[in-house]
Amino acid sequence: MRKTLFCLILVSIFTFSGAFAAFAADSKIPTSMVTIGEGDELLEPEVELKIGDKAPEFSLPNLSTDKMEHLKDYLGKPTILFFIQSACYSCLQEAKALQELKTSYGDKINIVAVGVDLLGKPMLVSWAAHNNINYPVLLDPIFSVPEKYGFSFTPSSVIIDKDGLISFIHAGFRPADIKIIEDKVKELLGS
């Protein structure tokens, strides 16, 4: 009886893990990313920006000052615009890596985070303070900007050149990605 029960448990485990692996392989959600939205409100943008396209203009409140900021406020130098959620570990990795990049390049570049956190402003304020974020974090609770940029997952990022054109598009984040981002920044700075 025990042997039969043990065999049934093993068969169940293998069946479940095989089904889970098949589901994970077929899933459209990369494991390092988090979807924007929840339930029936998942973001499904119809835009597909390409390198060389004009970056869509936007207006969002700054998390720390509540002042409305616009993309045009950042033109004139390379700008890294990236989308985050406080519950996204890869977002935190990218935020910290970009913070180091900002420290290295200072005023030569702009880094702007767009928080699309479902938990709202209090969670993002806490997240930014806890992680000592040293660049603007803008609040977008209705997901208007990632929709304009064609992103439905976080982290996602674009690099916009000094003239407001998309020069780099990236979804997800792994620690080695910061080298790719920095190489693009160097290219745009002419160094």
C-alpha cells in the first residue's frame, strides 16, 4: 500500500512539473518581468515604436514634488526613460544600475523612471526613498505612458537622443544589460 501511494505521488509530481514546464514555456510573460495592470485591466498597447521614431510626448507628476513634468523638459541630452513597479525585482536591479550610471555621467544624461505601480504613490515614495533613487520618478497610475511607448511589462526602457528620437528600446533587465545601455549612452555622447 505504501509503495503504491509513493508511486502515485511520484507520478503526480512528474505530471504536474511537466505541465508547469509546458505552461511556462508557452507563457508570453518573461520570467524577469512583471505585467503592467491587473486582471481585465492588463495593458495591451497597440503601438510599436521603432528606432528613429519620435518619442511620444507625455506629462506626469513628479513623485517627490507633485510638479507636472514633460518629456520636452528633458530634451537636449540623452534620456533613459524606464518603467518600474515596486514589486518587480528586475526593476529594482535596473534602477540601481541606472543610479550608478547617473553617478558616472552626471548632468550629461537624464534618467527618468515612470512608476506604473498598482499600489500607488505611497508605495512608490517608499520604494524610491528606501533605495535612495537620485533621479526623477514620475507617477503614472493609469499606464498612459507605457501604452504610448508600446510596453506591457516592467522593467522596460528606451533611450531618447538629444533631439527626441528613440535610439534604443529594451525590455527586461539582467545585470549584464547595463553594459549595453552604457555603450548606447557613450555612442550618443560621442565618447
